[in-house]
Amino acid sequence: MLRKIFKKSRLKLMIIGVIGILLAVGLVSSTLVASAEKKEEPIRILGTVAFSGAAGNIGPAYDRAMKLAVEEINREGIKGFSGIEYKVIDTETKPSVLKRKLSREVGTWKPDVMGGAALETTISPLCVEAPKYKIPCFVGGHLSMSKYLPPGEVPVSKWVVYYGYADYFAGQLAGRFFEEMGAKKVALIGGDYDWGYSNGMGLKAYWEENGKPFEISPVIYTPLDKTDYSTEVLIIKEEKPDAIFIPYTGAGWFSVAKQLRDAGAVPRITLYGTTYSNMGGAKITGEYGAENIYTLADHDPTSEAWKEFVKKWKAKYGEKAYPEAYTNNYYQVIYWIKEVYEKAGTKDPDVIIDLMQKTSFQNVCISPMGPLDG
């Protein structure tokens, strides 16, 4: 009798043990599968650049730069994720269009990160919509930081990070440069929009705060779609400044120095605004024929890293292609996003935006637009 009871007990224990093992194996398997699925999840980046409208001439290069980085990263792999899925929308340089397209893409494609707008007209919708969607957003390029100072037109949000140079401070650095170079009379030709104005404001601020070390004249602002600067060149030739500051002017920006040269109106010192050197000396002195240009640069054009970037660009887009303005920033910002996600190990937007606010990467110049708790 006892023997039968023991046999039944052992059988029950064996059955319970087998069930326990199966449950444990199932639990481990499901955990491994879940972990594998998590690692295979892609990071979706929605690019927002202009292919048409007033800024249509600058968007294609930004898109090419981001695509180049995405392709490289996907070949090399990204820790914890299957790769990057990249999609771009044309902002058309119209806030209403961008707002409508963002709503559509957030509802259907569901990006993890979005951004790339480079003019305040299309930066504003991103700054307004990102907090609503709680999607980390990046903006940069030709941005007037005065837009964010009270009573700024663009809301400050922890959900948006800015990469690039602050125009006002660039203008101040230009003033310091001119003083150190011994300039007596400084001219300014800038784009007729906030980026141009704020560079001029920075230059004037330095001038006022440091005893007005040189004369500032003439000050000229040009439409962004302008390519013929013959009128501006004539004014420079008549005024005879010994230095000139040229922040971004728009479509014809790269040729301003050549037009000055061809008219015999080149001052002793020519200083281009931030990231002009992204074009590199080859295209400036080759295609445009301008020489002796100083620049407020976002990188060292003689560095091995820059040479490697140019090599990659030519391999992808042709031997005669050369990285255009700001393309290095857009290329680097994708690698910066990769680093943030690898650190986070998650796609949780709150975790990602927190790390974005705290992570710098090479020359991307990332900085929070607002307080970390804002």
C-alpha cells in the first residue's frame, strides 16, 4: 500500500518537475525572443528639409548628408537596434505645409526622431508640434537665437535641441577678429532675414562694448534668392572698406567674393560667416575663383576627419561633387542620434530627449533650447 502511494507521489513529482522545466524553458525562450525582437527594432528618423520654396536650394544637400550617414551606420550596425529607417518630407519652406505633413507622418509612419529644418519659418512648426507629439526633435542651420528670447516667436521646449552656431555670438566673434586684424572700416553683406540681422547685431554689440574700434559701413541686406550682387559690389567699391563680413546671403552666397574680385572691389580682409568652409578651399578657389577668404568655421578643414568626410562624399556623389554648406553638420547629427540611442538602449522618448540634452558629438554643437525640466 505504502509502495503504491510512494510510486504515485514520485510520478506526481516527476510530472510537476517536467511541467516546471517546460514553463522555465518557455519563460526563458519568450524572454530571449522578446529581447531579440527589441534588438531588431529600427530607429525611425523623419527628415524635414526644403526641396522647394524659398529655401529649396539648400535642402537637397542636407538630405544627401543624412542619407550618407544612415547608409554607413546601417552597414556597420547599431548596438541594440536593427538599423535606421530614414524618410524625408519636403517642407516647401511653408509652415502650414510642414505642420500638415508632420501630422500625417506622426499618425502613419510614427517616427522616433524628427528634424532638419534650417530656416525659422519651418523651425517654428517643429518647435510647436514636438511637445504635443512628445517626439525628440532637432533643428539647426540658419537660426536666429533672438527668436527664442522673450518675447520670442518660437516656444522654448525640452523636446527640441538645436545644432549649429548662434548667429549673435558669431557676429561678436567677427568683431573681435576684425579688431585683431587691425581693420579700420568694416562692411557687411548679409541675407535679408533673421540670421543676417542677428549676425549684424552681434557685430554691432562687440563694436559698442569695445570702444568702437573700427567704422561699420556700409551695411547691406539682400534677398535670399539673389545671385547677382553687382549693385552691392558697386557700393563696396565706392565706400572702400578694408574689411567685409559676409554671413549667409542666400542662393548666390558662394559667389559674392568672386563678384567682388572681378570688379576689383575685394577688401584687404574678407570674412565669411559660419560654415562657409564646409565648401572647402577646393570649390571656393576652383569653381568660384575667390582667394584669401577667412571664415568662422564649424570644423578644421585641414583635419583628417574632414578629409575623410570629403572622400566619402565624393565616393557617393561623384568625383566632382563637394560637400555643400552645413552638410557636415547634418552628417554628424545622424551619428549623434546613433550615439544617443546606443547609450539609452531604448526608444522611450523621455529617456532619449534627456540624453540628447546631455550628449555632445564632435562638431554638431548640440545644445538644449530650453531648461532640462521645461
